Amino acid sequence: MSSSHSGHVVIVGAGAAGLMACRELGRAGKKVTVLEARERCGGRIFPLPTSEFGYPAEGGPEFIHGDAPETRALLLEGGLSISPIQGTRWKVRDGVFSKAESSVPDADRLFKALTELEADLPVSDFVKRYFAASQYGELRRVIRRMVEGYDAADPARASTFGLRDEWVGRGLGNHGRVVGGYGALVEFLVDQCRRRGASIHLGAVIKAIGMSGGRMVAYCADGRAYEGDAVILAVPLHLLSEIELPHSAREKVALSEQMGFGNVVKFLLRFATKWWAGTGSKDLDDLSFLFTEDSVPTWWTQYPSGNPVLTGWLSGPRTKAVMHLGEAELVEFALSSLGKAFDVAVEHLKHNLVSARAINWGNDAFARGAYSYVTLETRKIQPLLRSSNGDGVFFSGEALYSGRDVGTVEAALASGSETARALLSARP
Ligand SMILES: Cc1cc2nc3c(=O)[nH]c(=O)nc-3n(C[C@H](O)[C@H](O)[C@H](O)COP(=O)(O)OP(=O)(O)OC[C@H]3O[C@@H](n4cnc5c(N)ncnc54)[C@H](O)[C@@H]3O)c2cc1C
């Protein structure tokens, strides 16, 4: 194989990780070709047309979680800004609305058990061992909402150390949104890549990576082939098994099966009016999040913006029950759940409905799920996937992030930068 220093890098996948790697390699003077299966860049960052929801709504990521230094630096560079989440969080149980506490019940006990834990174990076992007593019912509910809802994870596989890093390290607060949406960030990155001479090919579904005449070749499903001196695979981890790879890379890919990857179904419902503000006995005008006991357990608004859009979130193992439903059926499912939560007739909701989307990421051919979560094996496998075998094949993406928040845009951007650095410092 030619040296990775000798110049031309092929990147498979134009999501946040692939674009970030492309930008950094372009900055270092490399020739870069990006091959993307979809007819657009951004991957799981999926901006919806403003005409559909009245603002650049997000079919994929919407929030910036915590410090997110790479994301914030990039936004600053691109002249983009962040709007903090505002408003009041509510929960509804048996038709009764009450303010959702941001504090965790029995927090002292939970944090003590987490910090004293010496050996990792699945979250479901941790809960059984320390919090099985009936008095911890509310705490169990909060942990489940965090693990299944926020991390889209299976509690039987999710790492308790991972949960500890998230909770003890950061807490749940400090979220914001990109003004103009994450799509604006993708546009900025694409522009940066092109300015540095990168060529980006859309509709290029890569089926195999091979060698020819000492060079690496990426083969597309439609017969096109692209040569380079090194290849970065920046596709979602478990899609790697659908790409034929050199033997050494295949062994690594097999390991990645042990890492967690959860699913999300995201519902966006645009109404003619903000009808929920005056529903029931409470003033819900500044509703931010609503937690329910119904089949779609989490909803949020665009507050403080007045857009009359409700976004529903179904994630983790509970999405398995709806995998067979098409988009129209999913919208019905969401309306029925919303009607139950607010005790409003579905027909009334339909009458008020302007546009609707239901995006089941598990059925997306180029994602097959939403984002990764930390299992007991993740932290052992990540360094193996990040390191190069000297075969010219590199892996990148949110799942490989060594920091706390895998499964985020921040993780993908940081991983892209890290992969570029690893490639640049690889021995000739
Ligand atoms: C519904 C949802 C909500 C989310 N919410 C948030 C949030 O609020 N905040 C947050 O920070 N993160 C959130 N995330 C996670 C975040 O979107 C991802 O972690 C991040 O965008 C992943 O970037 P990536 O570059 O690693 O992968 P991707 O964006 O998936 O990029 C990989 C690219 O590879 C392409 N590809 C796949 N197979 C092939 C192939 N064979 N040939 C060529 N190209 C291929 C794909 O089309 C894709 O463009 C959310 C994700 C989802 C789905």
C-alpha cells in the first residue's frame, strides 16, 4: 500500500464525522474524495424543509447536550448561534398534569451507589441489586426514562459506568438548539470541504473496499470505483458488516457487534394552533417537555418560539413494537397517544393537523437505528477500532468517541477530527 502521507484519501459517509475528517485533511493539504450513499450530506443530521413545519425542523438531532466543545467551536467559526432551551417541563399521569421535577428522586442514594460501584454491570442488574424495594418505584422510572428514552438503550445491555459518567459527570441540564438547525452546520462544513478542494459524490453506495495495483479502491453498487491511498469508513458502525472489507478490517468490524446501537422513532406534528396551551386546568403556554405514561412517552414544543409543533419521541427497545408500521400508521399511533395524554379526541387533533412526519430510523437503509450507547464492552473495543492496522483502513463516527457522550453530533465531530489526526500521523 502507498503511504497514507502520499496524498489521496477516500472517505465513505458524509455525516458529521466524515465531513469533519474531510475538512481537517483538506486543511492539511490532502486530496479528499467523499462518497455518500444518500442524495444529501449530513447523514443522521436531517433538516426538513421550512415549508413543512414553518421552521427548519429536525428529523434527526435537535439538541446540543452539555459542553460540546467541538460543536460550539464550529458554530462560532460558522457564525452560527445557540438558543438555550426554555420553558417548563410537565408530566401527566392518569390525566393529571404536574410539573416534572428536574431533580432525581433518592438522588443521594443513587449517586452513592453509582460512585461506590467497583465493577460494571448492566443497568437492569444494577437497579435490581440496589433499588428493587417498592419505595424506589419513582427512581426506577426515572432511570428507565434516562436509559431507554435519552440513550435509546436496552437497560439489559447498557453499562452502569456509562450511566454514571453521564449522570454524575454532567447532570441532565444545559441543552440548546442551533439557530437555523443542525443543517446550517452541515452547510458550513460542506462549504469548508469544497473550498479545500474536496470532491463529494452523492448517491454513491459503497459495497466493497479492495486493493488494486497497491492502491485502495472503493467500489459502488452502481459499478463506479474510486481509488485512494487510504480509506476512512465513516458509516454507522453496524452498517460496516454490509461492506466487503480487507480481512484485517473485517475482524475489527465483528467486534463492533458488541457495542450498543439504539433506535428512535421521531414524530413531528404541526397544528394550526397551539391548542395544548389552554387544555386542562393548567397553563401550559410555556410547555417545553411533557413526560407521559402513554405509548409515545416524551413530547416537546419549540418554546419560546411560537411554532405550533409538537415533537414526539419513542426510543430504545420499545420501538420494536412499531417496526412494522408505515409512516401514516405511525402518525395515527402518535395522535392516539397524544389524545390520551391530553384527553382530547383524535378527530379533534386531526382537524387541527397541518403536516406530520414520523421517522423510524431503524428502517432507514443508511442508518438502521439512531445512535450508539455504551455497553460493558464498548470502552474496550473502541481503541481497537480507532487504531489503524497499517492496512490503510480507518474507522470514524459517533460510536468511536472516547469522551462521555457517544451517540451525539459532538461525538461524531470529535471522532472525525481524531481520525484525521490519526491518519496524518500514521507512519509512511
Ligand atoms: C432521531 C435522532 C435524534 C438525535 N438527537 C440528537 C441530539 O439531539 N443531539 C445530538 O448531539 N445527537 C443526536 N443524535 C445523534 C447524532 O445525529 C449522531 O450521533 C450523528 O449525527 C452521527 O454522525 P456520524 O457522522 O457518526 O454518522 P452519520 O450521520 O450516520 O453519517 C454516516 C453517513 O454514511 C452514509 N452511509 C451509510 N452507508 C453507506 C454506504 N454503504 N456507502 C456510502 N455512504 C454510506 C450515511 O448515509 C451517512 O450520511 C440523534 C440521532 C437521531 C437519529
